[in-house]
Amino acid sequence: MSLTRARSLIREIADYPKPGIRFQDLTPLLGDGQAFAQVTAALEEFVQDASVIAGIEARGFIFASALAQSLGLGFVPIRKAGKLPHRTIEESYGLEYGDDVLQIHEDAIEPGTRVLLIDDVLATGGTVVAASTLITRLGGSLVAGAALLEISELEGRKKVNSHFPDLAFHSLFQV
């Protein structure tokens, strides 16, 4: 199976969750075992020498945990506020349709840990910047970031680069 076929399984849903938003629905890709395995394998290219894979809630968890498991690496969840049971640090961010807060356990990443950050979609860049900020506040070293899909017109890459100019950020697909 090619990545082209995997890409064809991502469908756009107009005006979801709000008017004007073009939601990228990944569920058909996730429902196809071969396509899911193909994109997980393609993400391996970005691992470099990471010792853990961090994933952003919610769909970033899916790809990050699958990648971590396939490589025998640890997985670190970065969640929306109020969903982690232990002591956390947090970072606010803006997105296409509002504001939110991300949290990470304060002991999730040891200083010097090499981290690959995974999200499902790079849109405005706010989520990736907030997650990257949390990782670096804990002393983690970001080796790279990656998303399955990038919505180029929203210029999220520009925002990520303005906050983390040395972070290599990759995307498998662009719309």
C-alpha cells in the first residue's frame, strides 16, 4: 500500500465543529489496518534518536502510541486540562475555534530526555507550540515534531518555527 492510498482515506468534513472549519476526519484511515500501519511506519523516519514519543490529545495519542509501541519506546501523553491524575504543569493555547489548556505530568519527562512530539494535524500551530513548551519546561530536548497532516493555509508551521526555530517539524501530508 502506498501513502497515496492512505492519504485518500482522510476525508474533509465542512463546517465541523463550527461553521468555516474544514475538519480532517482520520477515522477511515484508522479503520484500515494496512493504511494505519503504513503511516505509522512512515512516521518512524522522524524518530532520529528520541528516547520517548509524546502525543497530543486526542488523535495524536493514536499515532504516537502506535509509533512508540512499534519501536519499543515510552509514550508520554499530553492531555487537555483536568484529565491527568497526578501533579501537572499546564500551558494555554489558541486554536482555530477557541482556546484551550494542555497539561503534562510534572514527572513525565526527565531533564535531557530526547522527545519526538507527534500530533495528528498541524493547523494553526497553537497546540504544537503549547506541547513543545511543556516538554521544554520539564527539561526535555525536542529532537523533532511530526504530524500526519498539515493544513498549510493556516500557517501553523510558521508559528511553530517562530517559537521553536531549531525544531525540525515534519508532516506526511499537506492540504
